[in-house]
Amino acid sequence: MATEAQIAKSKKNKKFSTRIVNRCWRCGRRHGYMRDFKLCRICFRELANNGQIPGVTKSSW
């Protein structure tokens, strides 16, 4: 996904707060980011399906 340089650049202290980039802690992806879990949508789905995120269940109705 993201290169090491992109991840390192996003971790640097920013001059303005609007320049902050949220990245998934697992893969470094920046789009589809969920703030509550600090994960991207893809990693969230993988971990939730494996039951590794407590309190998250697949919905069915």
C-alpha cells in the first residue's frame, strides 16, 4: 500500500492542523480511514471477520 517514505512524511509534525494525514496503522492506507478504530476499511473488514476486534459483529437482518 503506502511506501515507507509516505508513512514517515505523514508522521512528521505539521505546520497547520489541516495538513494532518490519518493513516491505517496496519497498512498505511489513507483513504477509507475509520477514526474509531484507526484502521482503513479493508483492514477493518479483515480483522472483524476474523473476530479480532472486540464488540464488532457482522450484521444480518
